[in-house]
Amino acid sequence: MRVAGIAWAQHTGIAKVEVRLDNGPWREAVLSHEVNVNTGRMWWLGFDVAPGGHQVVCRATGKSGYVQPETRAGTVPGGATGWDSLAFTTR
């Protein structure tokens, strides 16, 4: 299975994206070419998954060294935060 997304860190750019499956270890995703520091950066990572329910979680790190925090916050006043996650089932 391959998971993919887009990460964005305005004015600094994305240094890396990490992904984990079912609370396993963080694994570094493959990043696309960076157009410039103000555009989103696509990423992907492949996993071998057994049939059943799973959860995938991702977090980004900007080139400034800032790691996206786990806690969710709205966009006002300082921008949205929080890890993205998705639950899914395979057969």
C-alpha cells in the first residue's frame, strides 16, 4: 500500500515528512522536488499491510527545524497544527 500527501511550511519549506502505521516507528517519506519554499511539497511512502483495520499518521518538519506538533489547533491566529491521520481497512 502507498500513502501520499502534501506538506507545507510557508516561507521555510519542508525538510522531511515522517509517517507511521499502527503506532509503529516513524519512517521518513520520499519527497518530491521542491519548487520553492512557499509551495506545498508532495510526499509518499509504501507499507506492507495485513488485512484488517489500520491507522496511518503523518507529521512534517520544516527547514527551520520546527516539527509539526501532535496537538490540533485552528488556523487563527498562528496557523493550524496537529498530526494528520486516517483510519482504513484492507482485505
